[in-house]
Amino acid sequence: MARQRWTSRTVFILAALGSAVGLGNLWRFPYLVGKYGGGAFLVPYLIALVLVGVPMLMLELAVGQKMQQGAIGCYQKLHPSFAGLGIFALTSSFIIVSYYAVIMAWSLIYLLTSFKMKWSGDAESYFYQEVLQISTGVEQLGGINSPIILSLLLVWFLVYFCIWRGTESVGKVVQYSVPLPVILMSILLIRAVTLPGFLQGWEIYLKPVWSALLDPAVWTAAFSQIFYTLSLGFGIMLAYGSYKKTEDDIAKDTWITALLNSGISLFAGFVVFAVLGYMAGKTGIPIEELAASGPGLAFIVFPEALSLMPLPRVVSVLFFLMLLLLGIDSAFSLAEALNAAILDRYKQLKIAQVSMAVCLTALIAGIIYTTRAGLYFLDIVDHFVTNYNLLLVGIFQAILAGWIYGAEKLRRYINQVSDLQVGKWWNISLKYIIPLVLTTLLVTQFSQDLKTPYEGYPTWALGIGWAIALLPLLLFLFLLFKKQD
Ligand code: PHE
């Protein structure tokens, strides 16, 4: 059977962009800017984008397109001993998608209950006590929370119908799911800038504090944000690249995707801080205290802020719809990475069957996050996967492509098919800069985690996190050094 193809170049770019643009653009990027030096943060961020983000994205798209395989096959074609790196990348995808979907399930609950606005007044206890019914600690599972698991089931239905026909259905979905959240964002922005306070918000967001550039934490934050936001190290971009034809352009598509993604992040920051500025004016709480990242922003601060606006129900519906749309194409891109590898191996299976199996398995794996201790598990697992697994895959991938397969060989291929020519700097980035930068991040994180156990969780719980990082690593190393037969 012939390989699946994107129906057009635009559709491919939208799909890659949809994967990149996700919750991180909304709830992580703006927060990092506000916290780490305002406008000054853009310096390390842009450096990270050019030195690491773009070269790595180009690497993944190029390898996928050249090898015409999912993650496992791609790495194996770069070097026969590296199939295990594909398994490594795909375990991260599987783990992330199983909790990413749960966050979307929370968003769906908020969307469906927007008309009640039950959070107004005390959004914090609404989130923790009513929606999550959170237990007192990670050791108290407290049983499954039925609204959440029902909502999760619905989310997986949605994801399934996005991917059940592979590139064909994905192609149709991304034409809406990528531009629509940006349009919703613009509506929220217009709403916020026609209310008082937004300028104060923007001032906190962007006013540069140049001394921040001397803080190493600012630099590590910039590099890890770039890596996460471009969905690198999951086998996603390999799979998406593999659905292009071998003679398609690579360089320009890479730049377009990377720049649009960062542009949308920057734009999202204007929305977030305009809303925070308005809320600060209304409540008297300083913007710095309101600024939050992650679920705290999306499920506590924002709902509260929106409830203070005129037409609170309408703006809340817009916001949670936007959240869902931002998340869905990131979620299904992770599932697509898994599908691609499975379909390479079991050619007789139908896309719909594989999609169903992937969705069902990830749904089952996600049940732990629907318990009343779910948020704790989510927090721990997220910390380890995004700080270790991604970086490790990134390092090995750069070494594999840059040193073992040969950066120059890949670069020649990219230049053969692209209008925009890629200079020798790309080789340097692949061979030296990426491994060096990512190893530094890894070591910094590791020593920090050894010094202070993450968030003071009990050792057994953090053990789960360490196992998530170490088991795939050991499997990869085992396969790497196993004698080829
Ligand atoms: N890039 C997404 C974001 O910024 C996160 C993501 C990572 C999505 C990995 C899919 C895979 O939110």
C-alpha cells in the first residue's frame, strides 16, 4: 500500500503548526516572559530558537521525509542499532498524550459548565474542590472522579475522529483547529483592550529587565521552552515529515512553522497580560501575583478574570473553546507519532484500527490522572518526561544524525530539495551546540532534583518519575549495545 500523503503543503504546515501550538504557548510562554526579564527574555528565547529550535525541527522533518518512516524506522535507517531511540521517543509521546488528554478533559468540563459560572468568587476552590475534588496527598487516590473520566472519554472520541483516516482526516481538522483558536484569541484580545488596565499588563509582560540575562535560570527556561513548544523529541515531526514526498521543500517549511509558532506565543502573551491587567485593576491584586503558569492560569486565574468582565459567560465559552482547540491538534499529533510507527511495522492493519488501539490504550493509561490524586501524578510525570525524556532523546538524536549518520549528508539532502539553502552553521548546531546545550540543561536539572526532591513529593512517588525517565533509557541502551544478528 502506498504511504499516506498530506493533501497539500499548506495542510502539512498547518498540521506541524497545530502540534507546536498548544497549551504551552498560552500558559507557559507568557508566564516565562513576565517572570524572566520581560522583553529581555526574548533575547535568549530567539537565540534558542535559531541555535537549537530551528535546526532540530529541520533535522526531524528532513529525516522523516528522507526515510519515509515513523520514529523507529527513521532512527534505524540512520543507524541499525538505534531503533531503541524510536521506542524511547514514542514512550514519551504515549505518556504525555495520556495526561495531555486529561487536561483537555478538564477544559471540556469548564466549557460545558461555562453557562453556570460556578467559579466566580472563588475559582481556586472551584477547581480543586469541585472539579478535581483533590485528595490530601499523592498517597490518597480517593477513587476515580466520574465527571472527569466521562469527559476524558469524550476527548478521546474527538481525538479518534481526528485521526481515524490518517492524513486525510487530520488534514481536514487542522484547517479549522489551527486558525480558529487564533481567531478566538484575537476576540479575547479585543475584549481585553477595550477594558481598562491592559496597558499595565503589557508593561509587566514586556518591560525589559536586562539584568535577567545574567541569570542562568533564564537561559535554561528559554532553551527548554523552545524544545517543548516545537514538539521535538517525540517522533511527531518525524512522522509528519514522512507523509511528505521525498522531493518536497524542507527549509522554508521549517522556518515558517517555527516563526509562526513563536509569533502565536508572543500574541498569546498580549492576551494573557491584558486580561491580567484588567483583573488587577478590578481586584487590587498586583499583576505579578496574578501571573501564573500551567493549570493555575487556565483553571483558576483566567476563569476568575473572565467572570469579572462584561458578558462573563460568553467570554468564558470563547476561552475554554480556545483551550480545547489549542490542545486537540497537539494531542492527536502525539497519537499520530505512535500510529506511524505501528503502521510501518504492521502494514496489514488499517489506520482506523491502529488509531482505535492507540486511543484506547492511552485512555486506559490516563485513568490514574482521573483519580482524586490525579493532579499530583500529572505534575510528577510531567516534570520527569519533559525534563529528562525529551532532552535525552534530543541529545541522542543530534549525535546520531550529526555524528553517526553525518550532518553534512543530511544538509546536502535538505539543500537539494529546498529553495532556501542551509549553511554550514546547521552542521555545527547539530554536532556541537545542540548536544552541549541539552546536556547542560539535563545536568542542571538532575543536580537540582538530587538536591531538593521535586515539590517535596514522597520518595516512592518520585520513584515513578525516575522510572519513567530511566526505563526507556535503559531499554534504548540495551538495544544499542546488543549484538546485531
Ligand atoms: N508543543 C505543545 C505546546 O507548546 C506541547 C506538546 C509537546 C504537544 C509535545 C505535543 C507534543 O503546548
